[in-house]
Amino acid sequence: MPDFTPVFSELRAIMLVAAKDNPVAKDAPGDLVVHTTRLDKNGKPEWFGAVMIKKNYVSYHLFPLYTDPSLGAGMSDALAKRQQGKSCFNFKTVEPDLFAELAALTKKGSAGA
């Protein structure tokens, strides 16, 4: 299995900086989960995002994109190619330009979280 630790570390930092006021539900090696301060209809915290090392890539989940797809308006084609579903992006290597764009998108998503 490839060592995705550098990719995870970079994406983890992006998530934590943008979601600084949101509660961290889990922060373990290879697994970060951040909630919002809002509660869902069942009284549980809503998810803001997650970063997870998978078998073949690192996944970066940005849940505000799921609830408000317009946040992704203007996304570059290169970042869109990394998108899996509505709110997940997959990476195998550190990609500074795409990570900078993802950081801006995450910051934008945190404004409504």
C-alpha cells in the first residue's frame, strides 16, 4: 500500500484551518472528521468534512458542497476531475495548486457552517 501520509497531512491541515471554529469529532492517524455546530433533525451534529486515507487514495469530503452545490461554481476542471460524487475529492499525491483551490473552497464552505 502506498504511503499517503504526506497527502493526508496537507489535506488535514487545510480542513482544520478552514473549519477552525467547528468541533473535531475524530482526529486519528489517517482519519479526520469535523462536525458543524448545527444539529440535524435527529439532534446529532451535522458533518462539515472529513479526510481519510483509503486503500488507493486520500479522500477529502466537504459536506457543504452536498447541501449547497453552488459553492462549487467556478471550480477548475482539474479539481472537478478529482471530484467523486457531490462532495468528495480523491488525491494520490500532494498537488499544491489544487490544494490551494480546495483550501479556498473549504473556507467558502465554512462561512455557512
